Amino acid sequence: MSAVATREPSVRGAERGTAEPPAQRLFDPQGPTLEDSILATWRELASADRASCPVCSGEMTRAGVCSGCGAELS
């Protein structure tokens, strides 16, 4: 999952007909995203009976429940 922060168009710039610069990203993700982590956990659970919990690194069962912290994938 990612997010992009943009500035609202300037009313003055729109009135004068000037072109707005392209929206700038607030940040660029470094490394895996939350979505990447969850999808990897689902793939691991689908291919094996257990996976590493994306929250606490505990053991997650095929039912999608972590024995360490109780997190659930649904």
C-alpha cells in the first residue's frame, strides 16, 4: 500500500492560466510495503501449514491466526 500527498491547485495560478508543476510525492517507499508483507504471508500459508506473523514474527497457522499476538488474517 502506498500514499501520495499532493498540493491543492493554486486559485491564483488557475486564474492567470499558468501551468502548475507536477505533484510531488511526500515519500518513496523503501523496502517492502504492508501490502507486500501481507501477500507474502498469504502465499506462505497457502504453500505450507505455517507462516511467520507480519506483526510479531510469531507462528501463524493455516487458519490465519498468530499464536504469539493473536493477529488474524481474513
